[in-house]
Amino acid sequence: MKNFFRLICIFLLLLSFTSIGFSETRLKMSTTTSTEDSGLLKVLLPPFEKANNVRVDVISVGTGKALKLGENGDVDVVLVHSRPAEDKFIADGYGVDRCDVMYNDYIILGPKNDPAKIKETKSAVDALKKIAETKSLFVSRGDDSGTDKKEKAIWKATGIVPQIPWYIEAGQGMGTVLQMANEKNAYTIADRGTFIPFENKIGLIILVEGDKTLFNPYGVIAVNPKKHPGVQYELAKKFVEFVTGPEGQKIIADYKLDGKQLFFPDAKK
Amino acid sequence: MQFLIESFYKAILLVFHLDPEVYQIVWTSIYISFWSTILSASIGIPLGALLALKTFRGKSAVVLLLNTSMALPTVVIGLFCYALLSRMGPLGDFGFLFTPTGMIFGLFILAAPIATNLTVAAIQSLDKRLMLTCKLLGATPVQEFFLIVKEARFAVMAAVVIAFGRVISEVGIAMMLGGNIRGLTRTMTTAIALETSKGEFELGLALGFILMSVAFAINGVIFAIQRGRG
């Protein structure tokens, strides 16, 4: 029995060493849950990794936290979607070389019977006004993510301060919020990329779409090496060039989920 | 019921399909749990013995602090370690954040108080005449330590098993310090959290079944060793 125990220990030790492989260069990128959960990064990253012999470590969190990680210098590059927060990030000197990458759009979802009758409205602002007037349940991300910031901005435009109890702040990711809204037969705002995989699983339907205010642009920003000398700026710059270059843009345009295009490339050359 | 059966079926499929990503995730979990448990045991057991056997000024304060740290939510430990390991923090230059090493560090801080406290309890429940006998026979402190830990080996082993169980089932620290990076720091628990947030409940539950089987297997091995030696 003693020998058996020793054998296991030695076996585990040996196995442990095999997985310590830090020899290759790693680029750390914080990004929003939408890019990771939609599966886009699975096809976008490998060509870049191959060409530069590098591994991209993806930390997918809300936009607020993604930028915070950049501020602290814990990642080399960020890929997020909240233009005002991005501009502040750059103005504060944490980021450089911001580029447009792609866009998709937000949609307002709700139960099929649509108690607030927002399907008749054409603008997001009017839709939220109607939800507030009828005091229909609305689930908010409430997590300072890009989607959350967008939703708050639209509420601000309506001039209404949403009230508890019909306004629910979940403090969770998009997927969880979609499930909550579904269980509670509530309205919510989601990015289209996250909603498509859920479409067949939940009973919520798209009620408002196509409004200009619901436009959702993504930007890529390198973390400023002057603030954080430890970051891999050269590599981050290469990554920015790749995703905004012809190869990266083509991969984004070609990426489809359930036959639907999720992101539309819009890098300016 | 349908849902549970489907998840169970999916778990079996996942295991036998030899999906390399699932194996990688299971392996990362075992790897970081193994090392953080070993580390916390190698610090916690001697420290526990010291606390149980010696009397010194401020001992009760140390015990109180250790007991309190067992009540800390893992997210708080994760945040605390993030502040240490972030580039803005004092240990930032090592670049441990978002690596398995960083996770092992955080999980060690979670598990060390558990190993220490349970060792204290294990040794305090021993027959007091054992310590007296050791002293009478002129044992050096090191000899005394090994004799006493040997005498309390079942309870000490249980301490290690509990620490391991805590570490492998933990999600807050793994998420905060590991960042749930695919192919590097994604563990079974963070993968379950991710799949759940994506609405892939079956896959999440399937991973839960795998986690349970891994914990069962490891505990089985330890159980067999105890019986074999006891």
C-alpha cells in the first residue's frame, strides 16, 4: 500500500511538470463576454496566433471590468464596446491606438404577448417610455458592461428614472439576464450576437430593432506602454493591425451562427 | 427529470468522446488543486502542530484570526490576491495574475487556514500523555512533531482531504485570479459558471457530474490508502 501511495505521488509529480509550458509568448486580452460567447474569437485568433507564434489569453468579462484590467496594466490589449468609456480610457492615458473593428446592434426583447405594446414603436426611446408607463417588468444587466452603459444612456434620453419594483437590476452577464427575463416574462435589451444562440431556447422575441441608437460598435485598444512598461505593446500593436487588416476583417464578415452574420466589419483604412 | 437525464447522458458522452478541451479543463482543475493542497498542507500541518503544542503570547489572537479567515468568501480572497498580484500591486512584477501559478497562490491562501485549524483540532484531541511521553523519552521537537502527526494521521489526512475538496470546488478565486482563459486557466468550476451564463445548462450540469466523479475518484484513492495503512 505504501508503494502504491508513492507511485501515485511520483506519477502526479511527473504529470504536473509536463503542463508547465510558459516558453511561448502570451498576449493577454480582456474582452467582453459577447465576443467570446458568440464563438467569434475561436476563429479570429488562431490565424494571428499562428502567424506570430503567440498564444492569446482571453479574459472575457463586462466592458467595465475589461477596461479596468487595462487600467491596471494586467492585460496588453482590450476589445470592448462602449464608445464613451473607451474615449475616457484613452483620455486618461491608459490606452493608445484605438481602432474601430466591427459592429453589431442591440435589440429590445420581450414576451410574445408584448403587454407594453412596444412593437408598434420604431425607436428605442419610445419603447422604453412605454415600458415605464405600463410599469412592465424590465431586467437590466446592472453590471457596468457595454450593454448596461448603452441601456442607461437610452433611459437617460427618455428622461425617466426607472423604478424598482418593475425595473430589476440583475448584476449579471447577458446570458443570465436573458434567462431571467425569460422566466419573468420581462423586457430586456441585449446585443444580437448573444441573443441568436438563445433564440431557440427562450420564449422572448425581438420587438424593436434597427434604430440608430441601438448601434453597437466594437473598438480595439492597446494598453499604453508609457503607463505600464510591463505590457507587450509591440505585440498588441500587431494584434490591432491584424483585426483591422484585410485578413481579420474578412474572418469577422464570414463568421456566421445558425446561418446569420453576427458582426459587421467596419475598420477604417 | 428529462433535463437531468439529458445532462447525465451528455456527461458520459463528453468523457468518452475524448474531447481534448474537456480533458484540459479537468487536468487544470486537478493540477492547481493538487499543488495548492500540497502547499497548504506543508505549511498548515507544522503550523497547526505548533499552535496545538506550544503556548506563547498572542496565541489566541492567531487562532482567532485563522478561524475568521475560514469564514472569508472566496471572492474576497480573490480580490485581495488580485490587489497583490496585479501589475499595480506589490507582487505585480512576477506576472502571476491570470496564470495557474496565480491561482495556486490564491487557493493556497484559502486552504492553508483549513489545514491549520483542522490539524490543531486533530492534535488537541490526542491523549495528553503522548506529549508527556515524548518529553520524558527526550525526543527532539522534530521527533516529537513527526510522532504526534503520525499518531493523529487519520484526522490530519481528513484535514488535507477537506482542504482539497474546498479548493477543487471553489469558483471565486479561480475566476478572479485565473480569468477563465480557455486552454490555460479554465477549470471545471469556471467552465460550469461560463456554460451556465451562456444558457448551456446541460453542458454545465454535465461538467458538474465530471467534477463529482473526479472528486469521488481522488477521495477513493485516499480512502484506500488509509485503510491499507491503518
